[in-house]
Amino acid sequence: MKKRIIILGSVVLLVLLAWTGVWFYISGQLREQIGLLAYNDGETAPQLVCETLDITGFPSSFAIDCRNASVVTGDVLTKIPAVRATAFVYSPTNARVSALGPATISDAFTGSEQSLAWSGLEASIRLKDWRIGRISLIADDLVWADQLFGDRTIATSSKAELHLLDIPEAHNTETKRASVATYLRFADIEAPGFNVTQTNAELEAELSALPDDLRNLGAVPFLPDWQQAGGTLKLVGLRASDPEGDLNATGELTLDAAGYPTGSITIDSEGVAQRLGVMLEEPVRTLVLGVPGENGRHTNVLTFANGGMSAGLVPVAAIPPLF
């Protein structure tokens, strides 16, 4: 009996020692892969730099703590005080992410400096064969402010949520392309400078022809690759409302070979045109929102083609290529 206990104890010890080695090996690989993100060019793939990087959670999880994170995408630099991502050993494709604010956003091209603060920000990520199964992000008490000259609040929202959901029936195993349904909502928006108050807004959309393996993101420029794969953005519904009016929009857009948006968006609104004021002067305001009908609602169809946006046959604005 004593011998069996010794053997069992030895086996348990060997397993623990083996797992310790495996855990530290995996954490080393994670540290190396995150460190490599600092060598991205910030154009074809975002560049991430952590001032300090710690990986803890032994033996049951991997908790990645990135302090004073800097993310470069094009001309935009975003700094976040702390980001923490945790994945459990028994469910490695599920992760939870939290972040401390405020985040500061600066644009080297325009010279703008802004901040985004929150009281709580958490996200959950579930992958399925390395494609998005579900990504959800919840943020409370958002405050968007301009930091260039002092601290001027641009807009606030009591709650924001973002959800990305895989559309299984749209997954193409031959072309290795996936489609994602998107839901975005902001509650209690206040933006006095834009004459917006007590406003709720939500967006429902579907994105097709996305790479089905997230590990390949950044291997090639995203937008040209998406265009060549026949990617489509379907605007299922953009809805915004406050006590004095509402706006609804639906449509579908793609990109042509030159990177110009192509497609159309239908807009239906009431009580919006009157409050746009100098932000959208006539005749552009009517060209965008349309002429009000007998019921007082404005309806219009905006068409995108050949680098321009038009209402019927009337050009409204030039649209630059997206790549």
C-alpha cells in the first residue's frame, strides 16, 4: 500500500513538473508573439508596444498584463494605461479582456488630441477554429473629450456595447472566408456641440468575405484583400432617436478595384434636418436627407460610385479611395 502511494505521488509530481514546463514554455511563446507586434509597420498591421508586459496565472490560466500600451494605426497613436487579457487552460479559445482608462488618441496628420474615458470596460472573446465565434465589448460611462486646448467634452454615453457574431451558414471552407454579424449600441448620448441630447443609437450590419483565420490578419493589406474576395458591407439598420426625432438607414456597400465605395444607402428621418443647422448647410442638407413628404418625414437614396456620392443624378460629395 505504501509503495502504491509513493508511485502515485511520484506520478503526480512528474505531471506537475511537466505542466510547469509546458506552462512556462507557452507563456514564453505568448511573450515573444506579443513582442513581435512592436515590429509591425502600423500601416498594413497595427503596431503594439507594452512598456511592461507580465504573464501570470499559473497553473490554471494565462493572464497577460500590458501596462502603458501604445497602438499605432496609420497616423493615429492610441495610448491606454493598462490592458489585461485572461484565458483559462481548460478553454484556451475563450478570453476576457479589461482595460483601465482614459485612452488618449492623437493624429499626427491632423494634429488632433482626444481622450476616451470610462468607468468600466470589459470584453469577451470566443474563437471557433481561429475564426470569430463571438466578440463582445461593454463600456460604461463613456466620455469623449478634446485635449488639444484644455479638456472639452465632445460627447458622453451612459453605456455602449459591441457584439461581433459568426454567421456559420455563410462560412466558405473552400475560399476560407467567413461572415460576421455586427451589433453596436450607444445609450443616452449627449453631444451639445452637435445638438444631440437624450439620444439612443444602434447599428446592425453584416460583413462578408472576411479571412476565417485571425492568425492571418496583417499578412496582407486588409481592404484590398477584402475587395478582391468580393466583400460586402450590408447595413441592416442604422437607427437613432431622441424625444424630438429619429433617423433610420439601410443599404449595401462594396469597394471597387480602385478602392472607392460602391452601392447605395436609403435614409428615412424626421426632426433631424431642422437641427443640423450650420453643420450641414443647404442645399447639401436636402441633397443628403431628401425633401420632406406630406407626413413630414425626409426620405432619400444616396448612391456611391466612381469616387463620389450622389442623390439621384446630382453629385453631393467626392469620396476618397479607401486604399
